[in-house]
Amino acid sequence: MELLQRIGSFFEIILGIVADPVSLAILFGSVLLGIIFGAMPGLTSTLGVALLTALTYSMDTPLAMVCLLAIYVGGTYGGSYASILINIPGTAAAAATAMDGYPLACRGEGGRAIGLTTTSSAIGTAVSMLFVVSISPIISKFALQFTSFEFFLLAFFGILISGTLTSPDLVIKGWIAGFLGLFLACIGRDQLQFYPRFTYGFPELESGIEVVPVLIGAFGIPQIIGVLKDKFQIGKTQNLNRIIPEIGTVLRNIPAIVRSALIGVGIGAVPGIGEDIAGWVSYGTAKNTSNHPETFGKGELKGVIASETANNACVGGAMIPLLNLGIPGSPPAAMLLGALMLHGVTPGPMITFEHPNFILEVAAILLLASMAMWVTGMVLAKQVVKVLKIPTQIFMPVIGMLCVIGSYSLGLNIFNLYLMIPVGIVCYFLTEMGYPIAPLVIGVILGPMADENIRRALMVSQGSFMPIFQRPVSLILFLIIVWTVVSQLPWYKKQIEKLKAALFNKK
């Protein structure tokens, strides 16, 4: 009976969005904007979500979620255009697509490749929606057993694993970035005793660091500076022929699409990894399980399908830990977490009680966004591709204005601009030195959760850490955190290599 009620509520939400002309217009408009952000090298879905977060401040929550999730889905898919047609991934998530997409375009099959990626991306997003609906109740019931110690360890693990998995070279750089964000989150009056911390006499800091200016500054300013450093280049795109894929080709690749979608959902559900890793893992799996792996990298359709299905399925996968545990599964999901908090929705175990149908709303929007993405991709592909001929630098002044408007519009506070610009400049130099930015942002978002819960837990336990080792869930989280740190130590890696070598020699 409960299942039938959930199904009825799900379709009721879908009909409500479809029947509202404003919601439908925002859905298609946001998907199109996301595709443009994804197609233009230097503009990403993360930046698109960050910019629209502040612009949706005056909207009601359901309409804001339509806007933000649609640009997220469209931006993740849009990167395939530049990957296939000019061999320059529009987003990191589409990097694996370029391996076979561009050779296909050079053979005159660019339209066919885009048609298949559009279809497989839509299917991948729809499959991930099913997991959001089915797995979320299980995780929510499990998370209801959490106490303050578990919430602290969960937030700490989210920051730690994000730094571990996003560092381009040294893992310690990701951890430093994450703990820098954790420090920024501690600025202002604490939530338990209302004592000012690290305000240095500035009354504007007593309310804490606003998340939105940090998000916009961290992702917007470095990209503006980075793109403007490059010389103006006019993109040379390939001509598109037939775009709508053959039904037979799609049906033959259904097993590969489903497998790639499952990979994307699984990787998206792990906090801090993101769509780019999902694309590469799925691409590698498709190559390793193929009867003709030598064709990959030379224009293999299954390679393009695998990477694009997985990175779009990762969108729904990232929603699972975001909604049920309050931990973002990817950088764009971190932006969504900030947007949800801005609209008074606190993700976590209590979300099903505070907002009973919210998870169903997110699943419905994901399904509609995947349909809107397919329609927009098929109808407007040839027109959207023309955007690639425009130098990216021309868009940067517009992006800069949106950054300023987005930060200032949050409470019409000029101090947010004073915060956004230094954060952006610092993040640019951190990026140049190889420090990932995603852990810093996740640290700012999850910092209050970690700070408040560890202090509350210690008050209850009278300063004792023993409850961590006395509760099964907290003990498991603690051991996972310890293993995450130890596994990155040089001596541990050397021992693993020696063990592998010994086992290999015995064989």
C-alpha cells in the first residue's frame, strides 16, 4: 500500500510540473543553459549550478530545484559536444568521451555519436532516478540510528574522502584544502554557546561565512582568470549529419548502457568522487570486457556510450548520499547542498520527516530533466554546436557579472563581494599549485555539521571519546577513516607492493 502511495505521489509530482507552463519553461531553459555551459570549454555544470544558486533565491523550493537539477543534468551531458567535435572536453566528466568521440567525428559520424550519447545519457539519468527512489528509504532508516558522534565522523569522512579522491598528485594537498574549508566554517558565533570565533572585530563575520559567495568565488573566479590567460581561439567543429540514432543500434547496446548506468550510480553514491571518475571507470570496464578492445580509441561507439551513460547516471547516484546523509557525492552536488540550505531544506536522515515528498520530487525532476535533455539535444544539436565557434573568453565578462550579481543578491550584502573576490583569488592560486578546490567547498558546507556535532557529543559524554568505540556504526566509520589515512602513507603502499610482488613470484 505504501509503495502504491509513493508511485501515485511520484506521478502526481510529474503531472504538476508538466501542467505548469512556468515550470516547464524553466526546465527546458535550464537544460539548454546547462548544455551550453557543458559544451563551452572552461564553463562547467558546477559553475552553472553555483551561479544559479543565488539567482534562485527568490523562487520557491520546488521551482528552484527544477532549475538547478536541470542545469546539472544538461551541463553533465553538454560536455560531450566539445569532446566529440573538437577533441576538447567541455567538462572533466566528458574527458573519456573524447577518446572515441573525436575519431568518430573525423570519420563523418559526429552526428551519430551525439545522437547515441544523447540517448544513452537520458537512459543513464533515468536509471539513476530509480535508485534514488528505491535506495533512499533504506539509507534513511539506517541513518536514523546516528547520534552526534556518527554525524561528526560522517562529515569528517566526507571532507577526508573528497580530498583523497580529487587530488591531482599528493593526497595531502586535498586534505589541506578540505581542512582549510573546515576552518572557514568555524568563523562566526558557534551554534551551541553563541561565542564569536575568529571574527577579529568584524561584525559582518559574526553570522559566519556565507556558503554561496564561497561557492561562486571558488569556482567562478579561477575559471575566469584561467580562461582569460589563454589566447583567443576560434573552435573548428565537424559537420553533423544524421543525429537521431537507429533503434537497432540502441537496442543492441542496452546491456552496455545498463551496466554503465549501474557503474555511474555506484560511483556517484561514494562521496567526493564525481562524474569524471565514473566516465573513466565505465570506459575502462567497457574496453576490458569487449571482444575487440583494440578498436577503442579509434572510434568505438561503445566507448562513447559507456562514458556518457556513466557520467550522467552519476548525477542520480550523487543525490543518494546528498539527500539521505547530507554529504555531496560530487562538486555540483556540493553546490546543490548549499542551494538546499539556502532554501531551508537540510538534507540528512530527518529529510523524510521534515519534507516527506522531497526525495520523490528530486527523482521526478531527474526523470523530466533527462527527457528534456533528449528532446533539446536532438532538436537543437546543430544550433548548440555553433556556440563552440565562439571564443570562450567572450563569455567571461558575462560570467563575471553573474558572479557579482549572484553574490550580492544574497541578502543584498556588499560584504559578500568582499568575501567572494579574495576567496576566488586564493582558490586560483591553490589550483595553480595543484590543490583541488572541491574539498575546500565541501569543508565549508560540512564544517558546521562536524563542529556542532562533535561539541554536542563531547558535552553529553563529558569530554570522553569512548562512545565512538562503543557504538558499532561510529566504530566502523572511525576504522574507515583510519584506513583511508593509513592507505595513503608511503610505507603502507610499499608494503602492499611487496606483498603483490611476493604473491606474483609464487605464482
